[in-house]
Amino acid sequence: MKHVRITKPTRLFAGLLSGLLFAITAIPMYAQPAHSGPSATTKAESHPFYDITQEVTLSGPVSAVYERAVAGMVPGSHVVLLTGSGRVDASLGKWGLHGKGAPTIMNGEQVTVRGVMKTIRNKEVFFVRTMEVGGHTYNIRNQHGVPVSPQSRERAQKGVSL
């Protein structure tokens, strides 16, 4: 029996793979469809969750501290503040009260928080970016609303930049 080596399908396969590789590298992975119309320039679209231009400052005594969320709260730690306009559920995120450099908060303690109020599941929640307790200011989230990890807090205290 005679063995015949077929080289044409191999060349065809190699050519197709080369073309696919070229197509993958030629099209940016981060490409997004273009937005048009008046909504394309709204700030809500550029910051869908946390818009730093909407930040407000609230002050008041702490009426409750939750290291973990309870039923009906967004995940993460929370403090409940008593303000002039009523009780405010202030979300501190996953690492707000955990790790090195986290604030220690007691019931009745006066705090000042800066952040953005959002409605989540028909409930008002204040997403804290910075918190002042006992003369110290703590960064809870960055300017995009992403919670600051204990490792990031520790690097910031040591003066190490990313």
C-alpha cells in the first residue's frame, strides 16, 4: 500500500489560523459600540454607579454599626447615622471596617461621611467614599466608588504609590 502525504490541507489550515490571528490582533479587545444622541454626553453614562460630582457630606452620631450586612442591606459593612433629616444607612463596602488601617467606630460616636446617595432595591443607601472619625480621615472608596482594600490602605499609610 502506498502512503500519500497531503500537504495542501495543512497549508490551508495554517493560512486560516494566520488570518484568524491577524484579525484578533487587529481589532482592539476594548472596542465598544459608539453612542450617539444627547444621552452620549451625560455624566450618568460616564460614571454609571458612582458620580463624584454628586457627592454630599453628612454628619451625625452613629446609632448602629454592622460589620456585615443584615437582611435588606447591600453587602458589606454599614453604619447607621442619625442626621437632621433622619436615619441614614451608610455603606462602607466589603473592607470598610476590616483589616489594618480600618476605622474603629462605636455607637454614639460623631462621624462625618462624604459620598453619594443611591436608591438600591427601593431603599436609600449612602455609599461612603471618605469617613472622618476622631480627627482621622479614612478612604473607604476611591473616586470611582470602588472599595479600598486593606492592602491599599496599608500602602497609602506607608507612602507607597501604585
